[in-house]
Amino acid sequence: MSLRTRALVAALCALFLASCTHEKPTPSAPVWKDKDRTTMRWIPNPVADLMSPEGTFVRAITESFTAAQSGPGRGIDAIRAGGYPGFDHAFNNAWQLDFFGESQGFGYLFPDLEENVGTEYAEIVELRRDGDQFTAGVCEYSSLTAGKMSDGTYHSGGSQSLGHAQWLTFGPDSKLTAEQQHSPMSNQRGPVKRPVDNVFGTWVLTHINIAATDLPQCNKLAPGTPDNWPKPYVRSDPPPTLPNDPGWPEGGRA
């Protein structure tokens, strides 16, 4: 519409339609949709007990990072809405807030993405203790996940999607007294994808390296991934979405 036409419309509105206004209605905020339909399976490794407090913390912090990255809002809002209960405290500003939020997730990078499906795998391959602080080396394997696009096809990196490595350092919150401290929950196992309770206890993340290069154990595919898939891999059928393992208790504390 030209400026001249806009002026004419405005004049007619003023003369004949008392209820007509120049102002455009404020658009409503888009409804957030969780596009993550993947499940998480942790590979047992003798270096760490997944049912121990430190195992719980590593699992919950790793999964919360993924959930909050595509959560509603941005920054701390996405952390609180997308992460697991208590993640806003456990996160401890150990990484950039702008990393989190739906505008940073796959929906931003791939506008045609409808949802992520398949099975994500993770593994604790290193675990060290220094006093009350733990350092864990974690691998994540995504080769059996895929993005469902608007044309109904499923896109993934194929058999070249090797594992992603990261280091996590964590332990009791130094800002709290001994009486205020309590460890993460142990023996967390169940059928659901995310916990209902705050499983972090009062422990916090103190350092994270999300792109570690010194964990060669991670340079492999998710279990069962063929080594001859193309990259990218576009197919008409989705990868299998297996049950969460060990998962989290349904309805709360184990």
C-alpha cells in the first residue's frame, strides 16, 4: 500500500468510522511447541555408577542443557521452563545464558523442522574426584536421532555423526553452609523422560567445556548405527525411539 493510499484510508476512517483505528493490533505471542520427541539412553560404564548421587547429577545436568536449549523464551527463562526442576540453581551461571532458548535450538537453524525423533545415547567415560569436587567426561551420541521435516522426510548426519564430548566439574555449592547442603538423589530410575523432583540437591556446576577435544572415547557412533549411512542421510522412515534408560521415576521420588 502506497503512502498516498494509506493517507486516504486514514481520512475515510476518521470521517465515517468512529471505531476505525490506524494502530495495528498487537500480535499474540506464538504458542511454544516442544519439538523434542527423542528419548535418552545412558550406556553403563564401570567408571561411574549411574545410580549414585554424582551419576544423577551428570545425567540431570546433561539432559537439562539439551532441554533448555530449545525451551520457551530465552536465557534464564528457558533454563527455568525447559530444564529439569532445580536446574536454574545447579546451572550456576557456568555457561553463557544466550546459549539457551528456542531461538537457539534446531527450530531456528532449520525452519522446516517439525520435531526431533529417535534415540539419543550418552556415556560417562571419565570421573575424577578432588576433595568435594567431581569432574566427569561425558560423551553424547546422536547418530540414531533425526529431524522430521515439513515434507515428511527425516534428516540426520548419517554414519559420520560421531559422538560429542564435554567435561563437567561440579560439587556442593560453596555459598551454602554444611547444614544447608544435601546431595543429589540416588537410585533414580523409571519410565519417564524427565524428573518431577529436584534431583540436583544443592550441588552446582562450576565449569563446563562443551566442546572437549581430549576424550577420544567419544569418537564413535551410537550403538547399532550402521557405518555405511550417507551424510546427510535423508529417509522416509524415522529411526527407532527406544524407552528412556535408566529414565526417571514416574510421579516423583524413587
